[in-house]
Amino acid sequence: MYENKKQALAPKITYRNRIRYNSLIAFIILLASLMIGVIGYKLTIPEFDWYDCLLNASMILSGMGPVIDAKISLTNGAKVFASFYALFSGITFLSIFGILLAPIIHRFFHKLHLESND
């Protein structure tokens, strides 16, 4: 996908396009992950309205933790979903940052390699 160490550094327009493409992919993954959480919460905790589902999914996906009202008793299914969604969210959170940083880190190391050959 990217140039190898024997090729010249990609032009800035190519670099910017890579950043845009990776940002789009990261946004799509983020949106899909958020929708999984919202729909999962709505199906497992019927007392939640759509805004509560969005809030909880967003908070777990960002790594902040759930915002569950203490008055609501969670079923076992809701607890299982929340557990798996939290694990999924942790992996997704790290993957999104990897996708966003890949072109930047690649260009940085490629530039260092080119400078060491001069």
C-alpha cells in the first residue's frame, strides 16, 4: 500500500490523500461500532430510550465507562452484552488510532530512513 524503503518519499498530495482515506475508514468503523452499541443496548435494556443507549455506547466506546441509572435493574443478557461490548470497544478504540496514525508514522520512519542513506 505504501512505498517501500527503496522508493522515494511520496508527494505531499499522496500523503494527504492517505490521511483522508484512513480518517474515512476510521470514521466508518467508529460509526458502525457505535451503532452496534446503541442497538445492543436498546435490545437488552428496554427501559433505556435511544438517547440513553447512545450515551452508554459512546461512553464505553471512548473508554470512559458506562452511565447506567442505578434505578434500572439489568438482566443477565444486558450484563453479557455490556461485557462483550466493552471488550470489543477496547480493541476498536486502539484499532482506530492505529488506522489514523499509520500514514503519519510510516512517513516519519520512511523520511528517517531516507535521511540516513544520504
